[in-house]
Amino acid sequence: MTYDEFSLIRRWTSRSAGQTGDGLSVGIGDDAAVFSLPADREVVACCDAMVETVHFLKETMNPSDIGYKAVISNISDVAAMGGIPKYALISIAVSPNWTAEECQQIYDGIYAACEAYGVRVIGGDTVSSPAALSLSVTVMGEVEKGRALLRSAAKPGQLVFVTGHVGGSAAGLDLLLQTAKTGEAVEEMWQPLVAFHQRPVAQVAAGRILAASANPGALNDVSDGLASELWEISEASGVCLRIEAELIPVAETTRMYASHKGKDPLHWALYGGEDYQLAGTIEAVEEERIGALFAQQGIPFTVIGRVEAGGPSVVMNRNSRWEPVAKAGFNHFGKADARKG
Amino acid sequence: MTYDEFSLIRRWTSRSAGQTGDGLSVGIGDDAAVFSLPADREVVACCDAMVETVHFLKETMNPSDIGYKAVISNISDVAAMGGIPKYALISIAVSPNWTAEECQQIYDGIYAACEAYGVRVIGGDTVSSPAALSLSVTVMGEVEKGRALLRSAAKPGQLVFVTGHVGGSAAGLDLLLQTAKTGEAVEEMWQPLVAFHQRPVAQVAAGRILAASANPGALNDVSDGLASELWEISEASGVCLRIEAELIPVAETTRMYASHKGKDPLHWALYGGEDYQLAGTIEAVEEERIGALFAQQGIPFTVIGRVEAGGPSVVMNRNSRWEPVAKAGFNHFGKADARKG
């Protein structure tokens, strides 16, 4: 991009300029944004970065998908605290291999994700980068004071659950990397996998149901794979999580594609990541009530195991044999990458 | 860096882990941080990115300076709203030309800046980058409800002021680029210029004095050069700013170095940037009172002109001739770069 094209983008992102009201006192266009929350709420804040060649390739993600997913990964973190996402700051570093039009499409994706979840873009920074495009998104939201859902709240006797289905994003990546290599179009039957990878859903409503529980358990979002997320809960809570392989929810298309490719769908579920489902624990007596609330919202909800004293450890029963679950996470393209601090 | 080194950094950044209290409910170590502010406060939030080769070179900035300055540029934005900085999220993308030790030094600088201004690191993301290190920092702070200082509050009859001195960071960059080229050590007499460039000061106390005014004017921080900042105030407020060249505060060392190099110190002051001083407007009747408060805090405060109806425009009286001030900003190394949205 040239300097003039940068000005275009700057103007384009200013479509949020001057928007205030509903708690927002100052939006885009000053040194910083200013907002307030109701007196009974706390601020929930998180930040996730996505870098070209490390987290995505031009071959596997449309520009608008890149923007969309960068926002979703942060909204998902707010959901995993039981919060409501409200505001976003967008920091983008653009390298010369991206056109102004592609950047506008990235912002289209950013705004599409924000609008879908009631989030307002209130600031950010647009700079150039010598070699790879990177996108760092901060999302701020709110949660009732003292009600944020923590990884450390798992207790022996509770049940382990996961929302939706997992492994689909990794299956989609496998498919997209292959079609990028061969130049073939994606077959109709595998289209759902593309959506799992490019347009994930953040489970905000699920987080809100769990945050309303009088006796909540632990919660995490599946950004790095179910194994990694369960390990984080196990370590933060000092408990052992015992899960059943056959209960882990994997979409039918994911299973079919794995079978077609001779791969193990459970591996994608455990170590794939970017599914942005919620995984956590609930009191056993809450199973029926919470299951009914999830059903009302149309969100699949699956109990996959239970919490026991001991650990930290995560073990899985597969074909009647208990095996340890490796503490491994997502590694997109075989390159070094560290997970969230 | 290798994957193992990334783990080191991850562990190292977790030195804030588990820190809570004084409004912070959840710090580093969960999906998101959670904090609350007093009921009479709003949240001030901003985000600034710095990219290797675009905003800094290894030759001109020590790793710890890079971390320090990335935090200061955000604290300065909070100061320019009249706010108190409180919390930071750190997003870093590390390229292979950086060692784990250098990354630790970057974090040393980040923590040093945060500690100097009472800011707590509450989260972030550490990822890899194929080619250039980039650092995106989000700082969140607080300001009394309805009291944030805006660029749009300049009114005819007010005075234009700037804190501290300007142009020193650009002089320091000129010096550091030269010594990087020649390999010479920096002469003792020019050392202050190095500090102006590498270790800028954010004017939080100055912003607080201005925010306490019953009838506040406009405020901006000098990140892109005085010309750019005054133009932003002029455009946001719809006024003409008339400034006097000879009143613009330039440090004696900056003047001497400019003279030594045959350069115009005023050019650095207007178009250099990264001085992180505050520039703004105040009511004329407030000049004495506010000047005394700044003097008490030891912060230089200089009236450099006045606000008139008309515009938007910025004009400067130099040697008894009025000339337009160009709407140009900072451009570190001659590469395209866009300013904050």
C-alpha cells in the first residue's frame, strides 16, 4: 500500500467516528475512547493477535474472514468469562503485499463480527509492516461484579461439558490447505468445514447462562484445542478431569471428512483449536436445568466427563482404556507459537 | 526464537499472574482480565502499535527502550484525555532475529514504564512473526465522568499552550541514526537527546491539572509533531490556531545540536513527533492559575499562541511573517505510515 492508500483506510475506518451514546462518551477520533458501564458491572478486557503465515495464509482465509475471526477470538474470550462484549480497539500492521481493497475487506469482516455481537469499534491504530500483515484486537466488555467465570473454579464432583462441536475448524484448515495446493474447488459436501474454520461462532449466550448460575464452575474457550483448555482448567483448579472420548461432540461432516482423509477426528477435537466453543464444569445437580436453558437457545451442550480430586491431570477413556491427554496446543503451520498469557 | 524460548517468555510475562486487588478482580492467567472503577469514573482506552523498521530500528533503540516507549505512547494518550492510566494489555509478535534475552529486555522496559506510572499489566498475547517484531499495547485508565478532555473543545479567545519542550525526540533520532551509521559513541553533551528519543515522559500530572479545570479547553498529545496535533485540534474544534514560532519551547541541547548539524530545530518541533508533551488550549483567565499549578509540579508550561474564529487552520508568526503550518506528521524512516484513527 502507498501512503495515499493508507489515508483511504484511515478514512474508511472512521465510519465509527463521532458515534456516542449508550455508555460511550468518546469514540474513534480522539486520543482515546471513553465509556462507562452500569455501576454493578466490571470491565472484562482481552487482547489477541493474528499474524500472516503464523495464524493464517492468504490461501486459506479471505481478507474479510481474517478480520471477522480476529474479532471473534476476542469476543470468545469475553464469553469465556461469562461477560457481554461491548467495545473493540483494532490495531493493524499492513505489509506491502496487501492492497487497499483487501484491507477494506479485512475491516468489512471486523465490522461484520462486531455488528453481529453488538460490539462497537471505538479506536485503534493503523501502521505499516515490512513483511507480514498482523492484526491485534482488544475487546472490552462487562460482567456483573464478582460474577466472572474463572478457570480455577472446577471442583471434584462437578461435570465437564463442552458447547457445540469441536475439531471442525482444524478439519476446515486441513481441507483449505489441500485445495490451496491443488487449486481444486471445495466440494459442496465439505462446505460446512470451510465455515467452521473461516467464520467461527462465539458462544456469548452460553457464557451468560453459565454466569447466571448461583454456584458456577470453571469456564474456558476452545481456542487452542480441547486438550489445552481442559489442562488449563485442571491446573488452575488443582483437579483431575476425566473425560470420555466417545462423548466429545464432533460434527457429522467433520467425522466424514476425517474418515475420507484417513485421519482421527478426535485428534482435531483435542489438539486442533479455533473452535471457539466453551468448555467448563458445572455442578452435577445443575445439569438438567442448564441443559434446558441451552436447549432453549439452540446451543448444543454435551457433558463429556467429570471432575475428581487429585491432579492436575486430564485423562480420557477411549475404548475402555484410560489414557493421559497430552498438554499440547494448536500449532497452525508447524511454526513456533506461544499461547495467551 | 524457538518454541522452548517462547515458553520462557510466557513464564516470564506471568510475573503479574495472580495479582489482584485495588479494583482488579482477575489479572493475567485467565481468558480475560476483569477490573472495576469507582462509580464516578469512566474507562479511558487506547491502543498504539510499534513495528520494527517502521517505528524503530535495533540500531536506534535498546530492547528495553522499545518496550518502555510503546507503553509511554499509550499512557500519553490517556494523559491527553485528562485520565489516570491503570491497566495494560501487551500484544507482541516476535520475529526470528530477536533472542529470548532481548524479548525479556523488551518486557523489562514494559514493566519499568508501567511501574513508573502505576499501571498494571493484566494480559496480552505473545505470538511469532515471520519478519519484524511488532508490539501493540492497549492501556486502559479512568477519568471522572464527563470530564475527559477532547480535541474539539478549543474556542476563540483561548490560549494555545504546550508542556515541556518539543523537537527533542526527532533530534535524538537524527543523532542515533548517525552514530548507528558511523559506529561512533554518542558525545556526552548530546546524551540528553538520546533520553528524549528513547525514554520519553508522559505528562499524566499535567493532564490531571487540566481535567480539574471548571472550564477546560482542548487537549492532545504530541505523538506526531506539534503541527499535526494542532491541526487535529483546529479541525475537531473548527477554529484557527495562531502560534508564535519564537515561543515554541525547544530544549537548549536540541537547539545546539540543530545548529551543529545545520538543521532547523523548529522543523523537528513541528514535524518530528514522539515528544509526548501535551498541547492544547485554556481560557485566557486561567493562564495564571494553571501556570502556577504546573510550576508546583515542575512541569514547564508555555503559551505559544491563541485561538481565533475561522479555520480550520494553523498559522505561525515567524520573523514577523505569518505562514501556514503544513498538516504533516511524523514519518520515521521515509516509509508509509498512517496515524491513529
